[in-house]
Amino acid sequence: MRVVIAEDQALLRAGLKRLFEDAGHDVAAGVDDADRLRAAVSEHEPDLAVVDVRMPPSFTDEGIRAAQWIRDAHPQTGVLVLSQHVESAGAVDLVSQGGFGYLLKDRVLDVAEFLDAAVRVADGGSALDPKVVASLVGRERDALEVLSDRERQVLSLMAEGLTNSGIAQRLVLTERTVEGHVRSVLMKLNLPGGEDAHRRVLAVIVYLRASSGAP
Amino acid sequence: MIRAWTRPIVWVLVAATLLLVALSLGVDAARGTRPDLGSGFVLALVAVLLPLGVLVTLRQPANPIGWIFLGVAVTVGLGGLAGGYADYWSSGEGGSDGLGKLAAWYTSSSWIPWVLIPATFLLLLFPDGKLVSSRWRPVAWSAGIGIGLALVTGLLTPGPLEDYQQVQNPYGVDSGIIGVLTGLAFLLVMIGIFGSISSLVLRYRRGDRELREQIKWIALAGGLVAVVVPVGTATYELVGEVVANSAIELSILTLPLAAGVAILRYRLYEIDLVINRTLVYGVLTAGLGGIYAAVSLGLGVAIGSGSTLPTAAATLAVALLFRPLRANIQAAVDKRFDRARYEGLRKVEHFLGELRAGRAAPEETGRVLADALGDPRLEVLFWLPAEGVHVDATGRAVRDPAAPGRMRTPVRRGNLQLATLVHDKALGRRPNLLESVIAAAGLAIEISRLRAEVRRRLAEVEDSRARIVTAGDAERRRLERDLHDGAQQRLVSIGLALRHVQGLLPPGGEAATEVDATVTELTDAIEELRELARGVRPAGLDDGLSTALQELAARSPLRTTVEATDERFEDRVETAAYFVASEALANVIKHARATAITVSANTRNGSLVVSVRDDGIGGAAASNGSGLVGMGDRVAALGGRLRIDSTPDAGTVVTAELPCG
């Protein structure tokens, strides 16, 4: 796939570029601020934009705003936002739109999982950092008491954006078993089912976000 | 300052005087004579001098004037007793010859000390007991030697005694030198008296307002004596001995009274009113008396004596003229003596009394001055030399007011400028009124200035405390940024580089496994760094207090509910609120054995109220959670307050109110 990287720290930008290239992907551009990111995305129309949250000039939420712009202007481009910390209410909003990922920066050190998530987002799927998911699930202890431990595990992995096969791999279960847990979770939480894995993931994220009271 | 021996001496003198007076009353009683004018005067003089002497000596032991009062009281008492006994003996009713002669001898000269000492030293040393300057020492010596010499020569003059012509001076020295010495004594005493009066005039010229008020009292009494004594003496035959003597003696009594008022500063500033009234009624009495005499004499001559008509007509004339005459004289005197000044001073004095009694606040000084000076827009601006600014009574700096028609008058104490009065220009044309009222209110102005200064300093300290907290917050934010964007990213870059190296190595080999383990270590380090940064300042605060509190609750091991407003506040308010909640939450988790926690943050009456409520064992206090003490300081620095309500077995509520208007 074709990737555009926006990261203001040169060393990290170079590291990310090499990471994607080592995995056989094509890095079309590496830029260091939000304006250049917009220009690069418009020019290259990549499959994926990897975006740092804090970028010049104000180092607050340039990345988030640029990410939203990409989703609106170039819906075919998946956006993977990288952040230094767990907290970011806006991120969950973005992820619940699909074709979006929000990961902590150090996730890149877990190369295989990171690339998995990147490919998934480029394909229109989702990726939400396990820490963020844990925080969301943590806030909803009461509502999630109807689920069994295993079902909560499955719910968390769904929220992270994993497909059934991904979950099966992670939990070392058969895909059929996972399928059963997923159905049970959706039923207990009264969520819409269906065949589309992405949609089910989004439903879970929307559920967590809504019930957590996040704005 | 009262020295140890002051009190005993004072009371011995008082006791001696009273004993002498009692003995002389006893002598009169034994003779069965009714007390006459002479003994009445002695009593009156003692009644005035003793209390004044006691008051002045006890308050100002170093001031000789109090001692002069007491000394004069003793000599008056002694003279009275001697006179009584001499009368008793000389009338032939009884008594021993030796004692009788001695009494008569002393009585004849006893007036010398008590008349001459007040006439010289009282004026010379008034009011503080010190000479104007050392150049006046010859006057003091002249008076002292003259009085001593006069007493000695008086006692030694041969021939019949002055008051008892039938008695020959038992100690008379028949020598021409006595006559010469008597003349010398007279000269020295005259130098003493006129020198003392000159020194008093000089004192008045050089004196400040208060000293002048004090001297005015003495001058009033002196003027009274100067008028009454010659008039009384001249009309001795006309009005009779009783009236003339009473008037003279009463006028003399006003001298120590005036001196006492001036020295003790009791109603000091009413001198103008007293002079005013004295003048009005003195002139009125003289005028009416003149009219009465003219009418009755004129008609008496015309009609012939023996008729009651002249008397009736004179009385009628006086009765008719009394009111218009009084009004005219009063107006004339008021024009000469400033009434507004008297009223202004009276208001200030009244205010000072209320201030001392705690019924008025020093902050009212401005209002009182505005009232006393009759300028409702008057302002008192206190000068703070250290800062070089004027402030009002609340301590707020006041810009230089250059309003048209306004004038500025500095208020000083010594060389120090205390304040500036901003007042109407019209007041500037009455410097006497302005100066008197300002001087009278000096203490109140100084007190309110000090209070304004304290207020200002306190406000500065509060501001700087708030600034320190804000600066601390900014520093935390910077540190958090540095950790996240600097160290953490650098570690991630290194991790990526290691992963790249790992990819170049043969998979599954020892080197690749080592690198993999190193990256795992690195991931842990990054995680620790992230926790550290969160402790410094949670990044969630950037998204608002509500978000930050939600995230705080999500990390809590206990069931924690958040009810927080989505409103945004000043950064330092949100930061303080967050840390209060975070600290309280940590305390609950550590100590309270609670099962559920509610964190709430809402606005109430212009304050952000943050509370953390638990259902634990209670009994918490700020002392056993030192973190809460620090939070209390942080909250107080923002002008808020922290409260801990904790009852055993009923949980704890920590509440912080932070002003956010």
C-alpha cells in the first residue's frame, strides 16, 4: 500500500518510513506539519496517512484536525493517528467513523501488530489502542457486568478493531468459538449484528463511547 | 514615665496640704468664727491646685509645672493655717504668744512664693516644663533669686508686720541693707515676670498649632486677670470689698485651671469657643452695665434722686437691648474667630474619641474629614513612599487625579509625607481651617494609612501566591511536553532502529532474541515515562476538566462515578480542581476502605465546586493526608477554600470551592 507519514521529529519519521518500507510498503511522502500533510495527501491520494497528533505550530491537536480533513476530503485514504498519551476524547469520535485508527506511538515497536492495524485501517477498518479501550471499558464496569470475562475480552479486542480471525489468533481460540462469543456480546449489549466485521466493531466503539458519556 | 518615688511624694504633699487646711478649719471652728472670704479663697485655690497637681505630676513627672501646683497648694495651706492662728492670737482670744507671733510673722510674707512663682515659672516653663532655649536661663535665675530674696527681706524687714500692724517683726534686722536688698529683689522679680511673658510670646510665635492652642488658654486666663485685677482694684469702693475681691480671686483661679487644661490637653481645642464666649459675654456685660449706669445716672440727675423711675427705665433699656446687642457682638466675634474651624475640630475630636472606643473604623477618616472640612468630594490618598504610589483606604493604587477645581494638600508628620488631601480649591483659601483639621486628624490618618498599606501588601502577597501557582502549572505543562515530545519520542525512535537491526539479523538467533528483549525493556521504559508525565500533568486536562476527571475515574480501582460540567474554566482553576480530585481520590483508595466514590464538579455562585465523596470509614483530616494540606494551599492561592467533612463510619467529603467568575 501507499503511505504518507506526517511526523515532526525527523528521526522518528525516518524510523517509520523504514518500518513501512521494510514491510514492503511504499512511502510516498514524509512531511513535518499539517499543511504539508494536506498537500501530500491531495497529491498522492495514498491508501494510508500516518499522522502525529502534536505537530507545529501549536503542538496541540493539529494532527486530529488534519485527520478529520482527510476523512472528509479523501474518504478513500485511511488515517492512523499516533499519539504520545492515552487521553484524547476526540480520537474515539474519529475512530467510530471507520477507516480510522488511534494508537499510542510506542505501539510501533510491536511491529507485526502495528502493521496489521495499519493495513486494517487502510482497508477501511478501525484500530483503537488497547489502553484507550481499557479506559473505556474501565468506565463502564457496571454496564458490562452482564458479560462473562471471556466475553469482555472479546469485546475489548473488537473495540481495538480486530476482526473475528484476528481475535481468534490473539486468544488462541477457533474462529467458530470467537463467532459465538461475538454474537453473545452483541446480543447482551443489544447491538446490531450482521456479517460486516467492520460494522460490528464500529457498533461496539459507538456503544462504549456513548455509554461512557464522552462528549 | 513615673519613677518609683513620684507617687509617694505626690501623696505626701497632698496629705500635708489637706492636713494644713483641716487644721486651719479647726482653728476657725474652735474660735467659732464663720469662714470668711479669705479662708474661702484658700479652700478654692487648694481645690483647684491639688487635683491639677496630682494629674500633671502623675502623667508628666518630669514636668515641673505639676510640682509647682503642688508646692503652691502646700504654701497656700500653710499660709491659711498661719493666718487663721495669727488672727486667733492677735484678737486676744488665746493661743501662745510665741506661736502667735511666729504665725503673724510668716503670714505677712506668705503670699510671696505662691503669687510670684506662678507669675514667673509657670509662664516661663509652660507647657512642657522646659525653657524655650538655654538663653532664657538668666530670666529663670533672676526670678528664682528675686523670689528668694523677696521672701528673705520680707521676713527680715523690721518694724510692724504688714498684716498685723500692732505686732513688731520679732526677727526684724534693723539695717539699711534690707531696704537695698528689697529693691534688688523687686527688680529681679520684675525681670523674671516680664522675661517670662516675653518667653511665652516667643513660644507662641514659634509654636505649632497645638502649642498655640495651649498658650491661648494661658493667655485667656492671663488676659482675664489683667482686666479684672485693675478694674476690681479701681472699683473697690464702688462695688464693695466682697464683689471686688471675689472677682479678683476668681480670675486668679482661672490661671491654674487654664494651665491644667492646656497641659492635660483636655478639650484643648475648645479654646476658641471659650475665648469666643468670654469675649461675647464680657463685652455684653460691660455694654449693658454702661447703658444701665448711663440711663439711671442721667435720669437721676434730670428727675432728681429718690425716684424709682431711673432704675426702672435703666432696667427696661437693658432688657430691650439684651438680644440685639448679644447677636451683634456674637456676629462680630464670630467674624474674628473662625467658627468653621471650631466645628471642624470638634467633629474630628469626636471621631477620634469614637475611634479609641472602637465605635468607628479608621477607614471612615476620609468621610469624617470631608464632613469636617465641608467638602463632600474630599478624598484622602495615602502615600506609600516605598512604591511611590498613592492608594485609597482599601489599598488600591489611585492614579493622579487632576480634576479641575481640585487642589492637593500634603499631610505630613515630621519630615514624612503620610497622605495627600484632594479637596476643593475654595478650601485652599482657608489654610488655617485646613491645617488645624489635618493636624487634629493626624493620628487617624496615620492609622488608616498603615491599614491601607497592610491591605495592599496582603493583596500583593495573594497575587504573587497565585502567580507562583500559575507559574508552577506552566512549568508542569512544559515538563510534561518535554517528557512526551522529547524523551518518549526519542526512545520510540531508538526502538524502531533496534527493530530494523533485528530485521537484518538471522531470525531466531541469539542476537535477534537479545535485540527483541531490549525493545521490550524499552517499551516498559516508555510506559513508565508516560505514567510519570501523567503525574506531572494529565494531558486530558487539555480537553477540559470533565474529560480529565473521567480518565481519572477510569483508572480508579474502585467504582467511581463522575458528575462533571462540560464548561471550560481558566487553566489554573481546572488544574487545581483536577489535582484536588486526584489527591482526594488517592486518599480514599489508600485509607478510606470505601466501595464507591463520587467525583463531582459544578459551578455554584460563581465558584467551581469540586467534591469527592466516599462511603468509607471516615475520620479523615487534612493532617493525616499531607497531600490535602498542599491542595489546601493551592486552592487558597486561587482565593478558594478546601473543606473536609468526615464523620466516623459515614464517609468523607472533600470539597474545594474555586472562584471562577
